[in-house]
Amino acid sequence: MELRAGFKRTEVGVIPEDWEVKPLRQLLTKARLGGNYSNQDTESAFPLMKMGNLGRGSFDLSNVQFITPANSPNGQHLLRSGDVLFNTRNTLDLVGKVAIWREELPVAYFNSNLLRFEFNQDQICSGEYANYVLNSAPLVAQLRAMATGTTSVAAIYTRDLMELPIPVPARTEQQAIASALSDVDALLEGLTRLIAKKRDLKQAAMQQLLTGQTRLPGFAGEWEVKRFDDVLIRVNAKSNQVQASDYRVTGSYPVVDQGQDPIVGFSDRADKLFRSPSGGVIVFGDHTCIVKFVDFDFLVGADGTQILRGRTDQVTRFHALQLEYRGIEQSGYNRHFKFLKERTFSVPTHAEQLAIAALLSDMDAELSALEARREKTVALKQAMMQELLTGRTRLV
């Protein structure tokens, strides 16, 4: 392929002629491993960042370990805002992750599987730029190629890592690139916080509305307590089941089973299509007990997928929300339906069921729209990284 004017071919791909390519060792003033600390689940004064806490670009604090009280951590292993850390050991797929510390916690330390880079500021303008360039597609591919070991235990050795070629534009252009991508990250963080807030609001609304603790305007009176057979009907859709071998990435008809996502695949098996009745159905599984509401025609996937619908005087969507809120007991394979049939259901009038289902469905729709917006923003960021970190689009 012919090169565009003003570009050159390098070991990191095609980049502008005025950019340099330098090995990582020439861009660092220091690279330091963390401490080998005993750690525990029980909270202590010293959170410890480990390889599982590194995502690609940012830290994941969903599972934080703590240095045991008997240990006194070395101040050299204290994380500072803007620190860029590299995961030296992990599985073959995950080794080589890079993330920047943005003071997610007031105090935290890092362990001996993580390597902290300290950059020469005459070469690299900031940890933000370094984090973005080290997470660009060409460098992630090169890091994966450096990994040695088995599928479950792999490492990237420092001697190899130090030779990693890095594209280096002028510092002013680095700053412009980092600023543009940081703006997108700020938008993503804002959307993530908003989604979390909306989920909390929905959970609170479910707790109040699905138990009758709070009533919508215009509704009063006691709710009735009814048996399973008075409100729900089990639908036998065994004849509509398709095998896992029938699943496709694309196809004419969606496949629904007991997984987390509403649609787990597609198939062209028109002879197996389950026609969802007006008002939809409830789908859950013997293995997962995850409750989903489905109001479109679909194919039934995986053994143990159960389908319920509301009786004529009941709102299926309302009962799907109730089951989602209350959960279905994990009571052993193929026994969940037996225990579910023994449960009682607190039920308002048909009109109140409709009103509650409509309000909570609106909240679900708002959440879905925000999540779709976040997914588009993630895709936008990836496209921007591809353009800016290769010099295809210049900001200065």
C-alpha cells in the first residue's frame, strides 16, 4: 500500500514523519516493582493493588485486598496520582495490562507483580499520554507477543519490555492527544456514575412499589396474597428448544436462555419459533435463576430454561419485576420450579400492576438508553485512539 505524503513505515506501524520511535528504556527514569506483602480480605489501613485490579487503562476496585496489619508497607510502594503501572504476570491473555492511578482511593500500595513506570518528562509529557499509547492496539499486540509461559501463568520479562518501541510525537502534540482522550474518559466516568445512580434509584423504587410500601397516586386498599397457580402459568416450550450447536452470531430469530443477556444468539430454525403471547413471558433457568422479561418471538435455548406467563387477570411484566426483585432460590438443579410453586404472591389490582410495571419499565428504558450511550462513547474513544495515536488525525 502506498504511503501518504508525510508518513513513514515503522515497527509500530505507519506514523507521521516528524514522530520518533524509541524503546521504552529511553523514555524512563525508573521502573520499580511493588512490595511482596501478605494480604487479606479483611479491611485494614493499607489497600493493596494486585494484578487483578488492573484493567486496560484504568483500575478495577470491585475486589480489593488489604495488607495484613503485621506488615508495615514501604513508602516507595505508595501510589501517587498519575502513576502508570504495568502487569508483569498473569494469564497469557491478561499479562501486560497497563493502567493509570487516578487516586481512586486516598491511600493504596502496589504489589510485586506490578511495575511502576517513571517517565522522563522531557520525552513523555504525562502519565496520561503514556497510559493511552501503551493501551493502543499496536502496542497491546506487541506486548502480547512478548509474553512467555503457559495459558494460566505467563510473564513479560523486563529485558524484553524495555525494548518495546513507543511512538513519540512532540510534547505539545502528546498533551493535545492526552487532553482530547481525557475529555472522553471524563464523559465515560460521568455516564458510569449516572448509570449507577439510576440503578440505585430503580432498586429503591422496586423495594417500595413491589411490596406496597409506597402506593402510586389513585391507588389504595389491601393487596391480596395468592398462590402461584392463581397468578402464573408454566408454559411448556420444550418443542421450541434449539441446541447450542444451532446458535449463530447472526440469524433470523433470537435465542433466549437462562444466561444474563436477553438474547444469547440467533438461529434460522423457523420450525422452532416460540410465539410470545401478548403481554410477554418470564424466562429463568434451573442453573442461573436469572429472571428476564421477554416480549418478542424467540427460540428457546439450553436445557432447564423455564417460561412463565401471567393469567388473564394478571400483568406478566409486573410479576417478572417481582421475581427479579425477590429472586428465585438457588435450591438445586431442576428443583427451583417446585419451590417457586410453593411461594405466595402479594398482588394489587390489575390496574395498579399495570401502573407499577409501566413506571419501572420506563426506568429500565432510561437505563438501557444510558448504557447504549456509554457503549457508543467507548467505541468513539477506541476510534479516537486509533486516529490520534497513529497520527492519522493531527490536533496541532
